[in-house]
Amino acid sequence: MKLTYDPRYNIAYLQLHCKNAKVETVRVSDELNVDIAPDGTVYGIEFLNANSQLMSEDRGNLVVVNEALGQTSELKWAI
């Protein structure tokens, strides 16, 4: 999994799988696209208003929660 962010265009992309085929982009809203692989799996998610969508909660930090273990890790954005 890889998250890329381009502050020049205020766009972020969460890549869930390596691209090995052409994907179909589904427009969910004015601020969100989802790329679907031919087998129906989600390839990635494009955030078209990344500052608002990803940085408004948790002071813009990435918070990963392991619900089974009750553990939380936080990654600060280097922006």
C-alpha cells in the first residue's frame, strides 16, 4: 500500500495493489474517484480535495489502529 500526495494540486492517491492491468475509474463524487481492476478489486482511491479529506481529522496525521490488539500508531505528515 502506498499513499502519495501532491500539494501543488491538492490531490492524494492511496494505491492498494500494484497496477498490472488497465483500471476503470469510478467517480464517486466531485472529491473522490475509485480505480477498479478488471477482476473487481479496488486498485486505488484518488482524493481530489486532499487537504480537506485527509488533513482535517487527527491534526493531519495518519493514525493506524489495530483493533484486535488495541494498539495505535501515528505517523506525522512531512508536509
